[in-house]
Amino acid sequence: MALAFVPFSWYLSLRYPKLTKEASEKHINLIIVGGIWVYALAMVIPTITGKYGTFEYSPESGKCDYLAEGDHVDPRFFLYSVGFGLPFVLILYSNIGMWKLTTDSSRCMKPYAILETRKLIQSRERRMVRTLIRMTFCYVLFVSPIMICMVYGGHGDAKLSCFILYWFQ
């Protein structure tokens, strides 16, 4: 989720500059941190209540994991999908918003600009789009393997490779 807040904060600072200035105040920062804690608590509540079994050391996977007991549902698909999907949606929303803001701001300049200026504007827009696509691709490249390995299983070297790729981020 922390990776998603970087482009989201960039988008907010472009879209709402006044809000960004106000958000830097101490009490607003406390509200933001509190929101992150509420999100984390919401992700942990099913474990605390025992809805998915217990969270303890699993000899099968060699690490702490959910151990389903009886008729409990395996939570990994839901938790890892939300843990990957929600930040991914936030990153996409932020990147598309930044792209739209910058292209809209340069759209009014294009009709009145000379040819060289138009080429500079187009070049700047292409560089920005490439950068946003690369950032999104890096998130998918480095975060999705851990989600895929944890949800669909992976054993031995495959799981280790997923963890190594995840920690490269």
C-alpha cells in the first residue's frame, strides 16, 4: 500500500495543490496515519476473530501462514488479491489522473504554439507516459509474483524466486 501512496500523493498535489498544503499540517498527517492503521486493522480482523483459522508457523511452507482448521476458508486468495489489487487500482487511477491533468494543461497551449514548441510539448508528454507505464509495470513485475506464489502455491525454488523478486523492489 505504501507503494501506491507515492503516485497518489503526486496526483493529489497536482490536482489539489491547496489540499496538499493543508495535508502537510500535523493534525491532517495524524488522520492519514490513522487511516492506514484502520486499513491494516481491517486486514487483520479476520485473523483475530479466527474466521480463517489460525496464523502460526506452518511446517509445510516453512514460514508463518494461515492454517485452516476444519471448515475454515483459505484466506490467501482474498487477502493477497486485496493486498495487490487495491494498491494497483490506486496506482492506475493516480497515473491516469496525472496523465490527464498534464495533457489537459498543455492542450490549450498547442494551438497557439509554434512548431518547435508543439514538438517539445509532445516529447514531454511521451516521456511522461513512458515513465508512468514503467512505474506501473515495475509494481506489477515486483509485487505480483509474491501474490501469485502465495495464492496458487509454489514450492521450493519457485517460491524462493518469487520472494527474491519481491524484495528487489
